[in-house]
Amino acid sequence: MSQSDQKPITFLLADDHSLIRQGLLFVIEDISPGSKIFQASNLQQALESVKTHEIDIAIIDAHFPDGNSLTILPEIKKIRPEIKILIFTGIEESTQSLKYINAGANGFLSKMSEEDEIENALQKMLQYGEYISPLTQSLLLNSLRNPKGANPLSRLTEREFQIAELYAEGFGNLEIANKLDVKQNTISTIKKRMFEKLEIENIVELIELIKNN
């Protein structure tokens, strides 16, 4: 995209790791010279930036010490309806990306991606205002064609999914509670909620779901 005949693109890089922000900064400077770039290391700073600056493209991590960015996506869109949001994260794309897209994100990119894929995603955000990876495209198509048959694990929060995986690895309530440093009855409550969401009765069914999705 030529920058000479229009105002510079303004980016927000929101991630609590400065190395990630620095890496993105280099990529943006390479593909979109002259861009304005603001940075945020927590959700509060990200919201303040969106309120204060006319951000065109926000690249936001899923998790921060002060919470999950899923909670602020609707608020960001309310403040700046035209903003384009790319979630750039290490969380599992196959179970999590649709939640962020449904909450208002325009794209989802794994931090495990190769550098050329990151460049490609940013180019797509610049040109079209969205980036949908082949994996998320197929998840979207599956959920459109068969809403009931979409991966049921995508109904889980990331914390629930983390606990589900620990069950699948053979850990019991007490071990999971100790691993995550929470009370055992908290784990029991989450397990009950997971079973309701997934419409299953026991751990065996949970393991089957995880193996098959």
C-alpha cells in the first residue's frame, strides 16, 4: 500500500512483552514506512491509546496481567468503529480464534507463525482490513454450514480448555488445583460447568472430544 498519497497509517501494538512489540515494530517499519506506532503493555493502556489516538490497526495479544483482551474488544469497537483489530497470540487457534472474531477482531494470528506469515497477515490488514488464516477460515465455514457441529471445545474459555487438557493428560482435581494454584472446589465447579457446556457426562467423553477435535 503506497503511503505517499494518504495520511500515515496509525498502529497500536499491545503486548506485555516488549520484545514482541519490538519485533512487530521492525516488520511494520519494513512494510509500511512512515507509519505512526503507539505501544501498550496492558489492557488499560490499550484502551487509553484507542481513546486518545486515531488508531487504524491495533495488534493485540490475547492475555495481559490485567486480563483477557476478549473483554475489551467490544469496547474498542464502540470507541472506534472503523478500527481494525488483529489478535496476535500464543493461544490455541483451533479452539480460540472464533471467540475473538465473534467479539469484534478482524484477524487472528499465532505467535508461532513464520516471519513471512506475519508479514503477509499485516499486509492483508493494511490492504483489506482483515486477516483470516486458512485454519480459521475452515473453522468459520464449518460453523456456518453446521452451527451445532462446530468444534464444541470452542465453547470453553481458555482456562476451561487448559483444565480440560489436564484432565485428558490424566490429572485429577487435586493435582490440577495444585498445578494452577487454586482451590480444589474451584476445579470441581469449573468441571461441572465444562460438562454442561459440552453436554457430556464424564471425563472419558471429555478425552474423546479432545482427541477428535
